[in-house]
Amino acid sequence: MTTLGYNFKTVRRELNLTQKQMAKKMGVSRPFYNKLENNRNSISAEMLIYASNKLNIPISRLINDDTHITKEVYNQKVLTM
């Protein structure tokens, strides 16, 4: 099973970005991003959407079944933005 942090790390490596560069694209600090990759930080649905847009990748590349986000929860978060 993969985690959200693993997915972020995989995408970052595929894009040939450093953690600092990835953090800058996402609008977060490098220490925050490092903790995200190592599963010691979590992020909101809004940040996931923002990250997928800034990285020009589908949100499905960042999330998977391990995040336990249902379609209803996702839609509710999107509608309240």
C-alpha cells in the first residue's frame, strides 16, 4: 500500500524537482513539505487540489485508496471552497 507522502515523493522525482522546488510550487515551506513526504504532516482537500493544479497533474496521482477520501467528502470540500 502506498501513502500520500509516497505519492508526493514519486511525483516530485518524476518531475526532477528538489523538495525545496516542490515546496515552492505548492506554496509551503520545505520543512512542511519534507514532513508531508514522510507522512508526518497532512494537507487539506483544498491543498491537494491546489497542488495538482500547480503541478499540472491529475489529483488521482496524489491520492489513492489509502487516504480514505470518499467521493461525497471530496465533493463537499470542493463545494465549500
